[in-house]
Amino acid sequence: MDKLERIYRFNIELLTRLNIEFREWQHEPILDFATDIMVAQRLGWTGTHSKSLFLRLKGAGYALLLTDKDSRLDSKAIKALTGKRPSIVDDQQMTEVTGCVAGAVCPFGLPSEIPIIVDTRLYQQQEILYTPGRPEATVGFAGQDLATVLKHLDNPILEM
């Protein structure tokens, strides 16, 4: 089984084990926002599209920022939270560390030493949409369930 399939199965099993109600769609691979918007319109998605930015923290280490697709990286807020200046990791290194493909970084199933920085506005969203590893799949679940999902991960969770 390849890395993307393992990440996908981890996500589906996690949501199922936690009794999180979710929806799943299969579609052409989504690797950029233009395709995301096109597929969303065709399938009638109404949820908030999430964005997972994989970051290098100056000095050493990585972090993942989980926010909505329209938010920009706030380097000052990340530095205030982690004590280290962030920069976006290049696609090749991101794939080596996470197993994900560029444009479809999954926020759940990362190596446990990588902190997840969560934009707390996601908790209030009716539905959060994300890629569960495979870029040809999208999962949606209620924003109010995000805290439960995060609580069951081994990663450090930081909120902003």
C-alpha cells in the first residue's frame, strides 16, 4: 500500500472510529484552487474549503497550518505562537516528509512530531472540506467536530 492510500485509510478509519459524521466525494484529482472551485461547483459543495500549509520553522522542525483556503500565512502570528519564523516548504521536501502530493496536503496523519496550528475560526464552520491524502477524494465534516478529531491525534496542537 502506498503512502497516499495509508493516509487516506487513516483518515477514514479515524472519523469512523470517532463516530464523526462525514461525507466523501470521489472526483478528478484536485491539485490547485482552480480545479477545487470547478469541482466544488459541479458537485454542489457548500462547505468551507480548508488549506493545509506545510511550514519549516527556522532553526529546525516543521509545522502544518490548517486554515481556510482564503486565508494568507500570517508569519508574525506563527512566530508568536512557536517562537520560530516560518517559511513555506518546497513541494519536494513536503512530499518527502508528509507523503502527500503538492496541492493536496492532508492535515491528519502527519508524523507525530509535527505540530498542527489550527485557525480556530474553523471550529465555527458548518462543514470543513479537506483532502484525505488522495487528491481524487474530498471529505467534509462539521466544524464543531474538528476539536474531537484533533484531540485524537498524537501531534501537538496549537491554536491561533
